[in-house]
Amino acid sequence: MDLPSAPVAFDASVRPRADRGADVGAALGLLFLEVLALLLVFGAWVLSGFNLDPGRTVRADPLWGYLGVAGVVGALAVVAAVIASRSGAVVTVWTPCFMAVIVAVGLCGGMAVQQHEDKLNNPAPTPAFTGEAGCRSGGDNSECADTGG
């Protein structure tokens, strides 16, 4: 005669998994929101330099502030991936990770472009001349000034 046994109250070897439909739905929803946020940030930057007046020259804002906002979107994507990982939502983990990689590549490219733009707009000052400035009468070297005077 077998004695009845109760089921195990907690089994650490069994990881709960999210329902596949809810997982895919959350992944697509997050992907949509992340892409929308990045399009809004990029669109705001494009509109900062948009002008319909042909007589007026307008330059776009520097990218630094927009890159910071895009970095926040990437960081939120990483947080969403961590939360999805802890929930067992396998598909939802990959889409925010993908977006975080896209944002990181965009940040690196944007920083390189903005640094190049900053160098073009603010060139380094030319170094001061420290050698001989020239000779006064065309004689020998004892008559040459070394401070430009």
C-alpha cells in the first residue's frame, strides 16, 4: 500500500516562462515604443535646423543633448530586457537588447560626427611663433631680432 504524498511546494529547478503570445506582444510593443522614441528625438533634431525662408541660414542644434536623450532610451531598453529576463519572457529579452545595441552604435556615430563638426566650427588657435622674427638691416645674425621687434 502506497502512502499519499503531497506535491513539492517549491521547486527551484522549474523556471516559470511567460505565455508565448504575451511574450511576443510585449516584445513588439516595446520595439514600437523604442523606435517611436528614437524617431521623436531624431525628428526634433532635424526640425531644429529646418527652415523654409531661403534668405535665412539656419544650422541644426548640436547633437549632444539629443544623444543624451537617445542614451536614456537605450538605458531604458536595457532595464526592460532585465525585467523581461527575470519574468522568463525570452522573446521580449531580445528586442530591447537589439535596440540597446542599435542605440549604442548610433551614440558612437553621433559623437564622432559632432566632434568632427565641433572641430570644423571651432578650429584650434595657431601656435605662436617662437623663432627669429627677421633681420632689421639685412646684415649678420647679430642684428636679427628674436622676439619680433
